[in-house]
Amino acid sequence: MPQSTLSVFNPSTGEEIARLKTDDGAAAAAKLERAWQRYRDQDGWLALHRRIEILERLVKLMERDEEAYAQLIAAEGGKPLKDAKVEAARAIAGVRIAINTVSEHRGNVIPLGHQAASADRLAFTQHFPRGVVLAFSAFNHPLNLIVHQVVPAFATGCPCVVKPAADTPLSCIKLVEAMHEAGVPEDYLAYIIPRDLDVAGEMVRSERIAFFSFIGSARVGWMLRSQLQPGVRCALEHGGVAPCIVTGSARLELAIPAITKGGFYHAGQVCVSTQRIYVQESLHDIVVDMLRESVSELVVGDASDPATDVGPLIRAAEVTRVQEWVEEAVSLGGKLALGGEPMEGNFYQPSILLDPPREARLSSQEVFGPVVCIYPYAELEQALDAANLHPHAFQAAVFSENVSTAQAAFQRIHASAIMINDHTAFRDDAMPFAGLDASGLGVGGIPYTIEDMLFEKMLVLKDGGN
């Protein structure tokens, strides 16, 4: 039977921290209908200056509650508090990025008159909101991902209905309530907690939406895209099996801390988490020793503890899955250098595996857990080829002091972003963020999402004469 309530649990402790009423199909359809009616009523659209004023008030409200947001992120999502505080700060900065972007948004003048047929005409464009945005979000950044979806929607004038991840709905609800407090009308923004998957599917298939934003697994994202009505724009953000290359010229005192952060940030539950590490064979043993020492010093524990570096996995089932992948890799010939065992509750030991074969899931699929794999290589060409083995291409990293090597990596690695001397999980909310091929569709990053949610409308004026 469909559940009329949703329980939210703290993955660090297992305790229930909230119980929420869910939306049935009628309630979900009503929220989409209100959003659509708001969009259809152009006389009721909020002017740009009003939207900017509201977003500026939102910044102040979020700054007031910044610590509360961080505590909530840690409690419902299991992200260590030190990282949850960074997420809260980034979310506030993201609203400012949206304000700056729409404040400077302008149309284009189209040059005419270069042939007789277009003489005596002027043409220019302005940007208009596409329509109702439906946003499905993921659990791993329960506040910042919501900001990336709903704030651009409101900034552009698009009404929005957002579905947070079932594991982490509380940060989304708090943000939506703050936006209403700041002055966003309720028919401009609503959240939904679907009673079951059928309700969510009905929303995706609705004729009322103009833009679908999805952050989550590739399997689900591409399936949902196939159900959209003709003409509905879509942005998909999935994951990858992020490669990192450590070259012979790498400064290991910089590379090792960065790789540790990139591989074990949020227990590896990040779509661009460092997973495959290719090390020049002359440095292989020292990198293994240095990384093992660095990772062994990470503090695993309750996300609310300020000392914690690695928190829990989001669900107990994920611990079981990660353990199965590790055992498979070892059975196929990979060697454990560190960890490899589940811990009590939803925790898994930060783990390092050496050279698991290509057919192992740890080498070919996104583990979304606190596990990295190290592979030796002799020539750079081998590492570049290996980096491109996986069809889910997102972000990659190369550690090198050689400019030619950096340029070669930039040219050869099939990914949307290459980090030189930084880990694969680096992101600034103003930069483009996109998966290639099966890893996604469209370009994320707040300015780019704003661009996606607008369309250009052209006006052509002909001189009618006297």
C-alpha cells in the first residue's frame, strides 16, 4: 500500500528525525496546475527587479540560519559537519550568483540591412521564462543541489515544483519555506513528497511542465527523459568513475591531501568523487604508502561531530553493496591496501584497492562509497587511454608540473573538465558542470542553468513609412 507518511532517518544514528505527510496523485497534479496557471497569467508575472529584491532577502534569511542549515545537512544526509558548513555557505553564494547573472542578462541586437530584403528593419531579442520547471534532486548535497535547481527557476521567472530525495527532504523544505518568507508566491514554488513512484512518474509525464531538471542515477534519469512530453527541455546530471593521473613530476605533498579529499569527501558519495588513480610506476609504491597513511588518519564517525572526516553511507543497503564490490574486486585479483570491511551501522572503512582488473565493478562502475583504486602505468599514453575506458565522462584530474603533460591530458581525456593539480571533485557553483555521453545532458552551474531555463524571443520592427 502507498505510504501516507515518509519517515526521515539520521544515517549516523539510525534515529527517526522527522515524519512527513506525502502527496498523492491529486495533490501533486494540483501543485503543477497552480504553477502552470501562474505561468499562463503573464499579467501576474513578477518583474525582474521584484525577483531580485526577493532573492536578496533570501540571502539574508539564509545567512541568519546558516548554522541551522549545516546541522540539518549533517543530520539528514550524513555529511560531516565541517563539510556541511561549506555546503551551506556555497548555497548562499549560489543565490548571489543567480542575482548577479539575471541582473546582467540582456538580449541581442540582430544586424539587418545587409541585403535589400531586410532593409528598413530593426531586430532584437529578449529572454523569457520557458515555463513550469519540475526538479528532481539527489541526497548527497541536500541544500546546494536544490539551490541549483529552484533558485535559477525563480530568478528567470519560471514557476517550479521540486521533489527532494526521499532520504533528505528537510533541507529542501527549509529552503522553500525561506523563499516563501522572502516573498516568493506559493504558486511560484512548491515542494512535493510523492506517496509512491507512480505519483512521481505522473508528474514527469505531465503536459504542464516545460523543463525537467534531474540529478541522480543515469539509469533513472535517462528512463524518465524518455517519458517526457514532446518539446519538454531536459537537464540530466548523473555521475562518473572519475580518473586521476599522478605523473612522474607530481608534487606528492600536494597530490596526496587532494586525492584523499577527492576520494573520501562525503564518504565518496559524490558524482565526481576520485575513484580510479593511475600512478606512474616509479612513484607507485611511495604513493600507495603515502595515501594509505593519509587515509588511515581520517576520522570516521557521526556526521554531527566536528572532528569527523568521513560520515556514514546514506543507507545500510549501500554498505552491503560496497562490501560486495570490494569482495568481488579482491576475488578477481585486486589487493587490499587499506580497509575493506563494513563498520557498525551505516559506516564503511575508508578503503584502498590495488590494481583491480577492468572487469571488476570497482574499475568500471561508480562505487559511490569510500573506496579508491590505484593502478600503475609505465607511459603517459597508457594512463590517458585508461582514463577514457569508462563511458560516463565527467571530471578528471592530473597531477603534474609539466605544462606539456597538462596540455596533453586536456586534449586527450574525454571529460567535461580537467583539473590540474587538484582533485576531481572540485566545483565552483559559477562554473559549467556537465557530464558527457551517458553522464548527463545539458550544462549545470547556476549561470548555465539560468540560460537553459530561458528562451530568446525576437522582435522585428519594419519602418512603415510616413
